[in-house]
Amino acid sequence: MFEAKLDLLQMPKGVAGWRAPRIASDEDIARLTEAKAALDALLAAAETYAQGGPGTVIDIAHLDAPSLEILDQILGQGEVQATLENGSRTRIQEAVMPGLWRVHGEDVHYLEVGDVPEMLRQVADTGRAELAIPPALPEGAMNVLPVLAEIRDTMGKVRRGEKTREINLTLLPMTPVDLNVLAEALGLGRVTILSRGYGNCRITACACRGVWRISYFNSDDKMILDVVEVGDIPAAALAAREDLADSADRLRQVIKAYWP
């Protein structure tokens, strides 16, 4: 699971405006043409998606270290990151421009435009299709059975792009034993997401397909809301299509700043 860390930076001694790094020589510019080609393709894909088109993948596995460094500078790190356990570990990082993603694993390295990378959906869809409710409960369990029954009955109604049901555990009279039984029944899936767009929100896929455990934390890393959501990828992890037009505009401006 991702752990949110607070990095305290030294205060600057003066005030300066932002200036894009200068690419000083023709040799440098020639060396980074493949980075620019990847960014141009990313920009075109963002414009297409913003107008209702499909998501697009741009392969960057062939880029050299200086080109990847430029991509790091331009794309930055946005509000959403994820880890997929899909045989090997794959990491997903949203850029500072919503809907632009970098996917990096043992055998893959690419950029993607969309609400969320398709690989995340594919890995999440590998969960169990059914929820087994334990026939007997341990002492101290009180209210977990109705919650499990509701989750089980809702799982078969999940549709792409939809949230089918949300159960706020924080508002229910759940004992610690109830919560343990719930966690064991739902199991642990292969997708973990951290979203900072909604405060500190940690989203964990359960072993049951279409079931998510969503925990919201305050600035002291204390959980303030605990939710089970049944449905497609939770909204806190998704980029809205309408944001892609703004992302495309910002990316266009940054490309011009690097390659005037």
C-alpha cells in the first residue's frame, strides 16, 4: 500500500518566477526529439479523448534516460497513484494534468490517456465473482451478516462506469469482530490506490470482484471514514473527461516552453 509522506522543504531565500529549463544546444534538442514525439502523441490523444474519443496508449519503453527525465519534469506527479500486483508489480502515476497516466512495470512502460489506465480495470476484474458468507460467526459479531448479504446481492449488478452501492461502515454499529469478519470474507485484491484529490483517500480492491474498501484519513493519518463500495473503479481514482481539455491546453503550453 502506498504510504503518504510529508516532505518538508527549506524555505527559499528569495522570490523567483518559474522558468522552463533551457535546452542549450542543437545536440541536446536532437537527442530529445523522441521525448517530444511522445509528448506530441500524448497531446493528440488528450485532445481526442476530451472530444469523446477512446483512451490511447503511447509506448515509451524505448526512450533513453535523458528523455525519460524530461518526461518526469513535464508530467510531474498528480493526485492519484496505484500499485497492481499482476504477476509482477506495476506502478501507475497520474500526471499533474488529470487523465494523463504513466504506467511502469517489469515488462511495460507507457503513457496512457483516459479516466484510468485500462490495465487497472483488467487486474481489478480478476477478483472472485461470488462472496461466501461464513456459516458461523465468532463471539462478538453482531451486525456483519446483513452487510455481507447486501454486498453479495449487489455484486452481480455492477456495470462499467457505475457505482452500484455504498455502505458507510463508520455510521453502522459494527463491532471490531464484525469488521474482522467482513475483512476476511471480502479478502484482499490486487489493486491499491492512493488519491489525494479527496484528502488522503486509500482505495483497496477486495478479492471479490467489484468490491472496494475506501478509507479517508485526516492530516494526522487518522481514519475518519470507512466505506465499502460496490461498483466500477471508485470515482476518487478517476479523471473526468471534461478535465482532459484543460490538461491538453496545459500540456501544449509546456511543450512550447521546452521546444519554442
